[in-house]
Amino acid sequence: MSGKRCLVARSNIEIAQDATLAPIAEIGGRLGIPEDALEPYGRHKAKVSLDYVASLPESPTGKLVLVTAVSPTPAGEGKTTTTVGLGDALTRIGERAMICLREPALGPVFGMKGGAAGGGYAQVVPMEDINLHFTGDFAAIGVATNLLAAMIDNHIHHGNALGIDVRRVTWRRVLDVNDRALRDTVIGLGGTGNGYPRESGFDIVVASEVMAVFCLATSLVDLKRRLGEIVVGYTRDRAPVRARDLGADGAMTALLRDALAPNLVQTLEHTPAFVHGGPFANIAHGCNSLVATSAALKLADYVLTEAGFGADLGAEKFIDILCRTSGLRPDAAVIVATVRAMKYHGGVEVPDLPIEDVEALRAGTANLRRHLATVRETWGIPAVVAINHRAEDTDAEVRALVAAVEDAGGTAVVARHFAEGGAGAEDLAHAVVSACAQPSALRFTYPDEAGLWEKMREVATRVYGAADITASTAVRRQIRRLQEDGYGRYPVCVAKTQYSFSTDAKLRGAPSGHVVDIREVRLAAGAGFVVMVCGDVMTMPGLPETPSATSIDVEDDGRIVGLF
């Protein structure tokens, strides 16, 4: 893998389309998966049958590495790119590695990102397939969600035997496209034949409870149980109405049966990868499916998985939701940072980021240092900082970033996987192997027995650096009722902006002393957590002024262009 190939700038999709992919059966064979356990979707992607997954040894043998990052910036940090490059580097140094990633959502692909399968010479492929429909998992999740919505309104229309209060239906429909016009809607208009009019709305598929259930389920049996537990609304006496009360859980499971099998693909360097499930980390728990990660830990010696956005969001939920409920324990963590991100958090605006500014970079490392302290000191996980190198980074800036990490007692490694593939991340791979050999004793942010309010306060004060939390009287009352109804045992899933430790997206760096206001509370009984919506975060994003969709096209020969 030579850096010379970067002398001519090439787009991500050009690099991916020129790659030579191995047959998917060969990729499965590297993991010991027999060909008859693969259900191919073409030549280069396949689902691994649930029967085969169930036949794997009960106890995992691999080391689990969690890849997280600093608070996201408009400059981009490259967390997925680093995960892929590190997986390839581990393979290059002789380790049997595997990657577990979330599936890209069509909303961001057509909105701001334009693609989410890594970048440069560190990508999972086939890139176009992964970004566009893939194996149809998200379509199945969307249909299952909307089937339940239709069955709710149908039940009310045909007599409402369960006594559902139409004012207290909490279940919303979903769409895998950013569409702000559908955030709040009125349904049932047009006369008695169209049901009862009521206010409702749409979420994006990746923010749905079905997506969270899908990614936390351990089997088809567990999936059906969790789907049945979903609370869709309340009666006039405020008793919960669940999906199983409507008889919807069986049909929803049928829609999701094939989707639950993990998707197997490969990197540009043929490292095996599961790409499966995709909840957002600022409005859901932000981790790929438990089925995929658990299976990977029985197939490989090192498994790399990422949690969305910064460590305050995705990593916190990985620890406090997924690890708490699944028993998984990360052996080490990688925190991705860039020179550009540090300068941005130090106050430099995006147009000026290419200009050397060591002092701004040093100021911005406050953001990285807080994430590093949370991972190592709050959660007790050995950590390595990966500096995702860009060609414009100056030697002085890189030295300053490395020094800031070392001053905080951490280890920083410069990685050039974007330009050089796995060869550019071999130093990082050696550092991760060393980190995995260190003692690791996972600690949660809060104990199980704490109440919902106390859990939310612990996350805000210990992870976000906040002074306290607050909420309106109505929200406090709702939290108390959930506590009294037995949901206090659940972990909390905080929905807030990903761009800041606070609820103000404009507060960069490491703000402290702020107050986190809980705007709304949502019960996700099937997923097994309570969502605390803070600030002005949306569960249905809108498109930017110039969406990425305007750049995506198909040439006359069928070749897709514009995914970047």
C-alpha cells in the first residue's frame, strides 16, 4: 500500500469501484464460515444464517475494541474510516481481525454525508450497495414500524376494544429520508371511512424503537418478545397498550426474520466486516446489532466496532445500554481525533482550518482530554488516541496534538490509513494490541438501582460536564410516573445534539457548568430504555440547502457517481 497512489486525488466512490473484490464465500471462509451458511446477495455480500450464528460456541474468544471519537465537527473526523483502516492494519500484522459497523441510513446519504462506508483507501465494499438499500434491512424495519402504526389506527377504527385513548397514542410512522415537513402531521382526515383524525408524525427509520429493538435482540425469540413489549399508547385510564395487545408482534417478527441475519462484506483489503443495523447515536443508542458483534467475537481474535458520534453519546450508550444488557465488555477503546477538529474546537472557523494554528489546536484539545478522561477514568477502559492524519496537517500541529495527549497521560498514534490503507495504521494496530493486554474493569456511569432522574443527572454531570439537569413540571411528572410503573430499572438513552457536550450545538471545546434541560421523555419498553430528549434535537432531520442527493447520479452505463 503506497502513499504514491494519493498523488492524484480520487473520490471515495472511484477508489471503491476500481477495487478488486474477493468472492463473498472466500471472505466467509477466512472466518471458518461454511459456504452453505451464507445466503448471497450477489457476488460480494451475503447474510450469515441465524442457524449458523446460533451454532457458534456460547463464549466469545475475541478481544472487543470500541472505536469512538471527539465531538463531531463540520470538518469530519473519520471514525468509520479509522475503524476500517485499523481492521486492515491488524490483519497486516498477522492478527485475525473483523469489523462491525452500522449500515448507513439513506437520510444522511442523500442529506449531508453522501455516503458512510469509510473513505479513501479504508472503505468497506461494495460501497454503492452498502450506501443504497444494501440487503433491504432498513426497508423491513420501516415496514414493521408502519405496520404497527396501521394496526393501531385500524383497531381504533373498528371499535377500539382495547379502549386506546386517541390523544395518547405515542407510536409514530417512519421514513428513511430526511423530511422536515413530516415531523408533525394530522392523520385520518377525509371522513369517517378514513379513521379518527389525530395528531401524529414521522421519525427517521434509524431513530425508531424497532431499529433499537432489532439491534439489541439476541435471537428471533428475543426479537419477538421485545417487539411485543413495545408500548404504543395508553387507555383513558392511562394503562399501557402494547404491540402484543394488538396481535402485531408475530407479523412484525415475520417481516424482520431475514433481516436479523448479519450482513457480511469486506474491506478494500479483504478484511471481513459485518455491516448490520444502524440506530443514530444522538437520538437512539448508536451501535450496530448485538447479533453481529456477538458472532464476530466468536469468529475473530480482534473485533472492532464503532459507536456513533463522540464518546459522550455513542460510547456512553454502548457502555450504559448495550454492555449493561448484553454482558459485552470492551478490552480497549480508540478515540479518533484530527488536527482540524482540534482547531475547530479551539475556535477556528471552517474556511480557516487549513491554516496552521498551534495555539487554537492546544485550546481545542480540551474536548479530546475530556473524552479521554471519561473513557479511562469513568469507565475504566484502556484507550489509544488515533490521530487521523490529513495531508494539510503540519508537523508542528501534529507534535502539539501528540504532546497534549501525552500530557494527559494518554497514548497518541498518527495513522495514515486514508491515504495508505492498512499499511498507514500499523503503528496504531500495535498500540491497540498493547492496550488490549492491559487490565480492563468496566464501570458504568450509574448503578442499576438509581432512579431515572438520578441516572440522567449522572450522565449530565459525569460525562457532559454539566452542573445539573432540569425539566418542566410536566416532564418531571412523566418521569415520576415511569419510575412508579416499574421502568426505573431501565438505563437512560439521551437524545441531544452531537456537536457539543452541552445542548447548545454552538458551544465547542469542553463547556462546563451548563444545565441540561430535558424537553421530552419517551418510553422504549421494547428496547429496554427510557429516552430523554434534551435541547432542540430532532428525531426527523431535514435536508440541507444543497442536499447530497443533487450530486448523486447514474451514468448511461449504469455506473453510480456522486457518492463521496
